[in-house]
Amino acid sequence: MQQPNTVETCQEYARLTAYVENVLGNLAQLTTSLVDLFRGGDFPEVARLDKELELTVGEKERSIGALRQHMIEHKCQPKEPI
């Protein structure tokens, strides 16, 4: 039986988790900006940023999906399940 890979030694796991963290940071920043624009009544900019937010949500879904798939295929074992 193959032993699980530790996440500390898996370069692809490290790359994918860094990517997920980056996308989540972008998502948080876009959401905060969108709230500020909405409160300020800048609705043309709200519409523009809302589209960017939708695309970033899709990127977040794909990045987390890629991480999960890697963990299944490579048998990486994080400290906590995602």
C-alpha cells in the first residue's frame, strides 16, 4: 500500500494552496471594493466590478477543485480536510 504524501514535501500541493490563497484574497478585496462602491452610489462601477467578482468566484471554484483533485490523485494528506 502506498504511503500518503505529506503536504510539506509536495511542491504541487504548495503551489495549488498558494494559488487558492491568492484567489481568495482577490475575492475578499473585490467584495470589499464592491461594498464601498455600492454604498457610494457608483452604480456603473458596481456593474463593472460585479462582473469581475463573478469571474473571480469561478476562478475560486476551479482552484479549490484543482487542489481537491490533486489531493485525491497524489494522496496528499493535509492536516485538516478541505
